[in-house]
Amino acid sequence: MSAQYFAQIDDNNVCTYVAVVQREFLEANPQRYTGRWVETFFDTEGKTYAGIGYIYDEVSEDFVASVSSVIESEEESENEF
Amino acid sequence: MPTTPYPFVSGEVLLASDLNAIQNLPLNDKTDSYTLEVADAYKRVVMNKATATTLTVNDSIFTTGDVIQVLNKGAGTMTITAGAGVTINTAGSLAVAQYGGGTLVALSASVFNFFSPTGSSYGTATGGSSSSITVGGQSYTLLEFTTDSTLTVTKAGLFDVLLVSGGGGGGAGRGSQGGGGGGAGSFIEQTIYLSANAAVDVGAGGAGGALGVVGTNGLASAVGTSANGVCGAGGGCGGTYVQTTNQNGQVGGNGGGSDGRSSGGAAASSAFGFNGGTSVQSTFAGSGGGGAGAVGVAGGNVSGLGSAGGAGKSLSTFTGGTVVTTIAVGGQGGDETTTRAATAGGANTGTGGGAGSGGGTVGAAGGSGIVYIRFKV
């Protein structure tokens, strides 16, 4: 059985932790896995693997890097060097 | 602290009280981890702390024949630890549970034997994927955990634990400079005493950096609690270029490598691992992340290709067998100008994520960690 990855997200949909855990174990141990958890996918094309601080988009059901981390646009970087 | 009259000096008149006193060794009480000193010879060092501690024996402190008695009356396991250049042999374990103890005998200034006639024996447990192994002629049951789980202790006692934490994410490349490779997760071996079931946490790998976005560190693997268990540290993410700043590789179990113009991250401690590489800027190729066995290779090599991550460590001394499996390798640094795609660390290897290249590729995620627990049978 391959590993599954679940991200814990807070009320603002910000990822606060990532666990390597089977869904059955996570659901059977709510005292250990408190709060909201959504699955994230490791090294999978078309999916962004969650990191702490990433934001969960409920529409696309995927994670995006924190806006505060993205502090320059692609265009700004093209002539840096 | 009371002192013993031993050693006696030439010409001294011995009294009955002197001879009686040498049967009553002074106590040296400690409430936290401690490094033995020369004055501890022929005394009893008593550890008393609710969480795990270490009792370190350094080189050239004691002379051949010196004896130190050690006791642990605290709830936290006390592990007798060899300092640099020191070897401590034992027929039992160097992990001393509550109310256990033993005697350290200096066979030379750097070689010791630990006798623990009343020491704890190994426990038994179930969980994870079980197999039978033989290491150094000793038979063990080996439990392998690739995801979070519970260790079910069926008999209290000692357990050998090997923890590998998640690798750090690789840094993205951009603007003709490669990102830094992610640091590997820490690789820790420790013997602990457990008398009840314990949580097993397998650390996730960190996310790779996107363009202009720093990746994330790997997460720690752990067994039990801070009072009775052991916890590692995730690898640091690799450096990358964000806005107008070259972000250094991050501190982690093993440090993240630098991008083409920055510094590598440090290991969280020398006990956890090695630093990431730092760019020497002959070119702007990225450095490798730190590995469990070596620092990451410095970036900026003249070829413009990213540098390799630091070497990992072999599992075979713990898991036995003839096949050498190396894990917890540092992530590869990114190339200066190519668009070579980064490679993610393998699942359950603790390997750092590869970095993106200067042509504008993203960093890859670090691999998740793994936990092994074994006990003698």
C-alpha cells in the first residue's frame, strides 16, 4: 500500500502540517489528528504537494504557495541578471 | 559534594574511617544531560530527570582502570554516549531506564566497557511491517513504519530506534542561477525504554520551491513523547532567488544547499547531520543539500552544472543483510542555465528534493522519512 499524504489546514485554509498517513488510520484516530485534513499528492503531475504555509483552494481542490511568499511576478524576474 | 579519601598518597596514615569511607562512594546528582569529568572517577553519578538525557564520556579524561558508577533514578531514559574518538562497549545497552544503572570501566583513555548487570532487557512490540533479521550474530525482530502508526508494546523494555525524517524541498532556479538542493532528513539511531504504546510519526518531505517562492523544510519523524521517546528534524529547504534577495538554504536536520549566489543552510546540530553546500560563484550553479553522511557539495562549479547533494548513510548496520541501502542523501543543486527538471526525493528515503535550474524550473519535493524499530529475540 503506497503512502498517502494529508495536510492539516486552519480556518483560513492555510496548511499547518503535513502527515504521511493512511486515510483509515487518520479517520480512526481523531484525537491524534485534530482539525481539518485534506489529501495532498506527492510528486504527482497536475497537483501541488502541500507545504506548511500553502493555501488550500477548495474550488480546484489543490494547494497554492502562500501569496506572501510570492513576492515577485514572473515578468519582474526576467531581466534581473 | 562529599569526597572519598581515595586515592591515598605516599606516607599517609590510614585510619579505619578512611578505609570504611571508600566503601561509601559519594553521589554526584545531576538533573540534566552531563559530561563526565575527571573528578567523577570512583563516584556514583546519579541522573534524575523526567525526560531523556545523555551522559557523555569524552576522550582522555580518565585513565586506564578508572571506574565510574552510574545510576538513573529519573523517568527519562539516560543514554551513555561516546564523545569524539571514544568507544564504549557493552554486552547490554547504553540506554539506562529508570532505576537502572551500571559501571563504566576505562580500558584506556578512549575505550570503555559498560557493565550493566541490573540493566533493562529488551521489550517486545508489534506494529508496522515485521521481519526477522540478524545483525552481528544477534537475532532481532524488525518493525518498519512507512506511515504514521502506533507501536503496540507487549512487553516493556528497550527498543532500538532508527529515525529518518523528511527531506527538505529543493529551491527553484531562475534568472540564470540554479537553486539549492534540499537537505536530507536527520538520521538518528537511539535506544529507548518504553513501557506503554507509543505513537510513530513518519515525517513528510518538504515542498519544492516554485518560481520566486521558497520551498519548505521537511518534517520530523518521531517515536513516543519527549519524555520517553526520540524525535528527529526535517531537512532544510534549498536556497532560491526571491524578489531581490538570494535566500540561503535553510537550517534543518541536514542543511539545505545554497542557490547560485547564497550560503548553504546549517545542520540543526552536529548530532543531526551536515550542512548544505555554499556557492563559490565561479558560476551560478546551485549547491547540493546536506546529507546524513556528508556536507553538500559546493555550488558554482565551472561547468555550470549543479552540485551533488551530500552522501547518505547505509541502513545495513541497523537492518542487517548484505545489500547496502543508502538513504537520507542531500538533494542535487540546480544547473546555472539549463531547464533540467528537478528530481523529487524518493518516498521513505528522507532524501532532499532536487533543485530547479537557472532556465526557470521549479524545485522538487523532499522524500518522506521512515522509522525502524527493532528488539532482540
